[in-house]
Amino acid sequence: MRITIERSNLLKSLNHVHRVVERRNTIPILSNILLRADGQRLDMKATDLDLEVTEATAANVEQAGATTVPAHLLYDIVRKLPDGAEILLSTSSDGGSMAVQSGRSKFSLQCLPESDFPDLTTGAFTHSFRLKATDLKMLIDRTQFAISTEETRYYLNGIFLHTIESKGNLKLRAVATDGHRLARADVEAPSGSEGMPGIIIPRKTVGEVQKLVDDPEAFVTVEVSDAKIRFSIGSIVMTSKLIDGTFPDYQRVIPTGNDREMRVDCASFAQAVDRVSTISSERGRAVKLSLSEGQLLLTVNNPDSGSATEEVAVGYETEAMEIGFNAKYLLDITGQLSGEEAVFLFADAGSPTLVRDTAGEDALYVLMPMRV
């Protein structure tokens, strides 16, 4: 293999692909990236056996061929080369090493044979649909923070994606929960998604897709089966295994009878919560909300360092009440709201609270209270 390629093209593609490769691997080939040069393009592929990313980029191919080299090492070398550089990649006659040359810089990387590189066999996808990158980004952004990191409840370690009838329209819905909070977001269901299986997309895949949907004009093709999902965005194709588990019936935990409404300016509320939570020894400490007509008092008590209070003007006209929440969870949710006002719907101090966005009905949050 012998090719020349512009640094910017190579770096951009490597940036998308190399992130999948784990830093520590017991299987040497999984630390490598597959490079295949043919025609006028270079194909790159990386995998961790659960997630696979491929991308093609333009290159001047003098001699076609394929090899695998250490992913993070190649990325670091290319990243440190000067802007506008031309890079020559060439493998040795025995295929045991690859030279990376640019200007006066020359590197030699150890190669492993292409034949050792694993392929994430996909099988047939049962459903395929296209949606705007902005819609997919919205679904992920609004729900990702609520994904559980508790490995024992592995079925919560991802986003549950499914179609559902809502107010006479078919919606594509994303849901995530860790048992303490729940996030739900909807978009109009794209053509082809009808009847798709409900799937759980793993946390790592969600994070990688989120980084790829940065072009607001782009469209994403999504292919789904019971066991795998594939995202195609331009020249990038990402295939991932799904979490093999059953997502709990989230509808049951969304309260319906919460009738105490509080409206508050989102930015002022978030800043006040952030300020008073400074006094807590760690972010997880509770902040107490004391509600009375037109006023909210935020209180944090920490026996080791002191206490903090702050008053915030709110729209609240029901009977006075007190309720406690995890300050970090409050900030996570308010960080996702795009409207100027947040709407909190309470039942009582021991029941789940609903949070809605005034900017639209496409997102909904549920937050479990804490004892204070």
C-alpha cells in the first residue's frame, strides 16, 4: 500500500474513527485501525467488538492495499503534524510496518495483518428510516444525562428508542432513566419507523453518535434489527450491538395527578441552585425547596461547613410545601430546557415531580424527591 493524503482529511476521519478504540486492550488487534486503500479513497475501520465505525476519505492511491496500525498512535502523529501537510503512508514489502512521512518527519509503525481484523457481522436490518441530524441530536441531548451508570441494571445503561402513538400522531420516542430521574423526548416518527422493535442503544454508542450529528443540514439513515443498529451520516457508518434486555414500563412512573404548579425563570433558578449547592460537601447533597405564594426559598445545610439560602420569585399560587432534590439532578434537567421558563408540577414531598419545558411538549422530565 502506498498513498498520499492531506493531513486535514486524514485527521478529520481519524478523529471520528479512533475514539471507538479502547485505550487498554487484551486483544492486540483491537488497539489497531484498519486502513484499506483502493480507487481514489482510503477506508478506515475501528471496532471494540460491540461498536464499529467506518469512514471513507479522498486519497491519492499509488498502490492499493490494506493493513492495520495502532489507532491512537497514528492519530497522535497526524494531530502533531503541521496544518496543510501532505502525508505519505506506505507499507513495507513484508507488510510488517508502515511508514508515515510528512516533510522532514518520518515514523515507522508496527502493523498487524488485515486478515486478523474482526468484522461485526450484521445480518439483515428489519427497519430503515431517515431523519434530520437535528432531530436525532435533540433526542439524544434531552435524554442522555439520565442514562444509568450502574452496571448491575444493565438494561438502563442506554437510551430506549421506540415508536408510540401520542395524541393521534406516531412519534419516535427516546427515554432514559437511572431510577432517580427520567427523561423523555419525542419527534415525529419518520417514514419506515412504523412497527420497529423497541431497542436500547448502549451509552458508548449514544456518546459517539452525539459527536457525529454536528451538521444541522445533514440527514441520518438509521437501520434497526432486534440485535443491532446502524447509523449512516455522509461517509461515516456506525454499527452497534444493542443492549439485550427489557426496558422497564416507564409510563408507570410518570405521574398524572400532580396539580401544584410552579413556574420559574429557568436561568435564575439554575444559577440559584448552583450557588447554594456550593456549600454541600459533594454535588449529590440535597437542596430543599420551600414554596409559598409567589416565592421559593432554596436551602442547603451541611453540618461540616455551614448553610446557604437564596430566594427566587416564582409563579406559585397553591398551598405552601417543602420538598428536597439532588442539586446535580436539578441542574442536569434545567440544562436541557430551551424555554425561558421551567414548569414544575408537584404532588407532595414524597412523590415524583414532573418538569416541563415551556418551549414545547416534545420533552418531559420526572424527578424523584430526596429526604431533607
